[in-house]
Amino acid sequence: MKKGVEPLFFLWTWTTVFLFCPFQVPILEWKNNFLLPFWNAVFGLFSVREILIFSDSRGFFLIITILLAVSMLSFIIFRKFIRDYKVRVFEILHYFLLACVFIIFVKYGLDKLMMQQFPSPESNLMFTELGNLDKDILFWTTMGTSRLFNWITGGIEVFAALFLLFKRTRRMGLIALLLFTIYIVILNFSFNIGVKLFSLILLGTLLTLNWNTLTFLFRFFLSFGEEDDQPVEKKVYLPILKVVLGASLIVLLVQMNTSSKTVNNLQGAYTSIQSETLDYIFINQQNYWIEQSKTGERQSFEIIGQGKTELKLRDDFGATKIIQFHKNDENNYRFQDTNGKYFTFKKMDLSKVNILHDETQLIVR
């Protein structure tokens, strides 16, 4: 295979996957409006009904399998065209995958810097026994307790992605993102986080984009220090690439700004002052009202409506109820349910919980 050019088959494969798989990729999310109905129709042809499509689901796995087969078949069918226009095809596929990698890592890097990917732990999770938590929830909750971790990892992702804009730093940016993706894949499999397939596809994409560098390193170390000629990187039209990626960054920032969530002022944990049946009430960031009884059992309700003095709740079976509330003083709330029962709760100061003390001590004692 010619030096300096990533294997076109893998570029073709990952481009096919990114184009036709319903990823939740920033800026490209609009294509899911067409892809989800399309794949449901495809599964319907084989009498497969009500199949869920999200990362690590059976539907997602089937889509990836189909796309890998389709990419292989289409590559064989169009091999003459690809061979005749090899340089042009390489540039288009290379640019597209670079843009996808750039958008993904800038998005998730900024999410970490703004504490949106790993937000502060939910109040109900902080009052759940450790042994009752799933490993993925435990990991997600733990990561949200450290701003320093989020700032460092988010900064690495953003700066490494920005390195892709410049010829002199692109190789370093791709290697940094490859190493970071390997770390992400290890975390996803170790803690059973539900984006394992997506992270593997991202890993395959970055291995392909790093083909030149990895080939050079392999030959260098395999020859026991006898340096081979470093592969010449394929010339790309940097001004076009910078304009496309710069515009993507602007659109991404606008999307993040317009989609920012408003914080519910009732959010938090409440401990019982006067209640015959409940010990705690939690209102989390996903707008759920969670009741914990005196026996430790929990029941959750989605908050589907909120006024100045009342909440409209809906349980898992679709039944609704109204909760009226009144703030007696700074932290005490009096609630009244649909049956007319009153119960008084005190809002807890979660900043005093040890897990939220974001401190770094060089000397413990």
C-alpha cells in the first residue's frame, strides 16, 4: 500500500457508518429524522417490530453490521471509480472524518468544561447506598464530583481537536485523540457504560486517520531503532478545512447556548419534618419528583407541569396527581397532595455533603 495514504477501504467504511447510522452527533443530528424511520422500515420488512435504536442496543448492533456489509459491497462495486479518482476520493473521505472527529471532541470537551457531561451528583443518588448503584451510574456520579477532572479532560479534548486545524499540529492532535479514545473505550467496557459501540467506531476512525503515524512508529520500533523515511502526509486544502471546521464550531456553540437547561429552583433534597409515610423527597435535574418512604422504598414521578405554587406529576403508569407547595421560611416547605394531606419538609444544604467538597490536598496529614 502506498505510503502517506490511509487505506481507502477503512476511510470508505467509517464514512458510510457516520453517514447512515443514527448517531447523536452534534450538527448532524438532523439526519436522524430520516434515518430512524428508514431503519424502522427496513426492520419492518423482516417482521422485526418495536426494535430500539440507540448505542449498544440490538437495533444499533444490527445497523452497524448491515452498514459494514454495505460498505464492503459498495467499495467492490465502485472500485474502478475509486481507483480512477483515488486522490480526490481520499481527500473527500479524509476531510469528512476529520470534521466528524473535530465536532465530536469539541462538543464533549466543552460539555466537560461546563460540567454538562458529568454534572453534579443527583440528590437522590447521594442518598442511595453504594451497593445499590449500578457501575455506570456510580462512575457517572463520581466524575461529576470533581471540577478539576472535568476541566483537565475537557481541555485536552478541545485543544487536541483544535490542533486538527493546523498542518504542523494535526499529527499530534490525532495521536492525542487516539490515546484519549483508547482511555474512553477502557472506561466504557470497565464500567458497562452504554456507548461502547460508538466509542469502538470512534476508535476505528482514529486508527485509520493515524495510519501514517502508526505505520511509521511500527516500522521504526520493529527495526530496533533504524529510522525509516517518515511518510509524507497527504497535502490537504487547509483554508477549506479551517472554514468548514470553524463554521462547525460556531454552529455548535450556538446550539449549546440555545439548548442550555433552566435550573428548577425546587431542585434538591428534602428531609421530613412532619410526614407519616415519607422520609425524603428528591427533585433532580431531569425534573423528577422522587419519594422515599420510611421503609426505604422509592417511587418516582415525572414533573410534567409547574406553576408558582403547584406541581403536576405523572407516574410510570400514566396516572397524574397535583402537589401544592408553600415555602414557610428559608428552607421549610409545606406540601399538600391531591388527597388533601399535608406534609412539611426541610430543604437540605447539599454543599455540606462530603462528596461535593471539591478539594485537592498535596499533604493529607
